[in-house]
Amino acid sequence: MTGAFSPLIERAAELAAEWHDGTYRKSRWRPTAFHREDGMGPRVPVMAHLTAVALTVQRAGWDEATVAAAFLHDLLEDPSRDGHFFSAEQLEAEVGPVVTQYVRAVTERTFAADGTFRKWIDRKRDYVGVLKTAPAEAVAISLADKLHNLWTMNQALEAGTNIFESGPGRKRLSAGPDRQLWFIDAVLSATAEHDDARLHSIRTQLRAERDRFATLTDQATR
């Protein structure tokens, strides 16, 4: 279907909002604009991140299936607030095989065969390995995801927040600055295999944020 409105994107946004309802980002860098009586005002819903990633992909010129998958890129990886997991079969039934293929390509394998939680470095190495041969659409989602994550990390660092330690209302990052830089460099290297022109602007911004992060973390450790 062509036109300004996409039922596929609408369904993806609705499904993402339902699944991630009541789940939040690890921290925030902006002062809260308002307060709620339940005290939840300062926390940033995961949906804000998903929307930023989807809009980045859309602005770079990708089609509705890619934008839909961007809204859903954490659906198979992240549990709901009740601790449940969504299956690829369920996702395909909701949005079809193409969107599901893109989502699966950017989903980390969190658990080992025996059900134990896999180490951060092992998850990231597998993720980077998949990117090398993933569809360009999935690569666009990955770059947009890492761009928004790194941008928010940099904003927090510039605001004086130590994102590598837990504190009131925030959880520390799972890896320190050296490993974070390794991962971003690995993503940039893996995605260099793809030369679609629509990737260039996202990749360029990610490189800039990577350099900003390196500078900020170097300053923070002196």
C-alpha cells in the first residue's frame, strides 16, 4: 500500500507500545518536564527509543517494512514487564515474514541452550557476525539503534551522569567504556560491507557520536 498512512507501521507501533508498556530505559539525561502523582514522571518509556529509531530509519529513506521492523526491533529480545517473551512465530503472524526477518537479524541471542544468561561479549560478537550478511534493511535498523543509544549515552555524560554506575532512578550500563567502543567499532566495521546510499547518513552520525563518546569517556577517567 502506498500513501502517507501505513497500516503496517501502525500495527507495528501499536504492538511495540503494548509489549513494552510499563518498561523503561536505564536512565534519563534531560530534567523531567513534569511530575506525576505516581512518581513515574522521571522515567523514560522504552517506546521513546523505539520511535526515535523508527523515525531515523524513515528519514533515511527506508520503506514501510523497515520502519515497522524498527518499531519492533527489541520485541523478540526484551521481555514484557511481566517477564514474558514474544516468539518469532507470533511476530510473523502479526506483521508477516519480511518484517520478522529484519527483526530477527537485529535480535541478540540472550540465553544459552541450557537457559543461562549469556555473557555480554558473547552476545555482541554473535550480533556483529550476523550483521555482516544481514539484509541492508536490518543493517539500517541496527545503525539507527546504536546511534540513538550512543547519542543518549553522550548526552548523559555531558550532563554529568556516570552511566557506568547505578544510582537513583538509573541502572549502570552492562559494559564499560572500552567495551562499548569496541562494540560500536565492530558494528561500523561489519556494516561497512553494505554500500546502500541510505545507510551513509546514519553511519556518518554514528561515527561522530562514537568519537564524542571516546572524548567524553577519556575526560571522565582522568
